[in-house]
Amino acid sequence: MISAIIVYEHPQASLLVDVLQPDNTPEIQMMAKENKVLTVLRASKLRTMIASCDDLFANLQIAQTMFSDKEESLES
């Protein structure tokens, strides 16, 4: 079994967890603690771990872009 812990800092960490928490895989657990998103990933194969990390990072990038766009529209 391969395990990884990813810590991502964001001022809206709890909202990110709500938006990004996978609902169909017990191998990924996410929680917010203060301004940090803590993610624990587990996989039996390296390729599965790489794919899960890639998906997580892509989703974080999309969420970050959406939050930035919303903040900009609120400031206008």
C-alpha cells in the first residue's frame, strides 16, 4: 500500500474540502484544519497514486480559479 499526505494552504480551506471531497472513493480522505486542507491518499499501485494526485491538483487549480473569479466579480 502506498500512502501520501498533501497539505494545501488556502484561506477558504473548509469550503475547498466541501467542494472537492470525493464521494465515491474511501482511498482519499480530506479535512480542513484552520487554513489548511489535509488530504490523505492511499493506493495499491503507483500509477493509481499518480492519477489520484493529478486529479486532486487539477481540481484544486479549478477551485482556486473559481474562487479568484468570484472574488474579482464581488469587488467590481
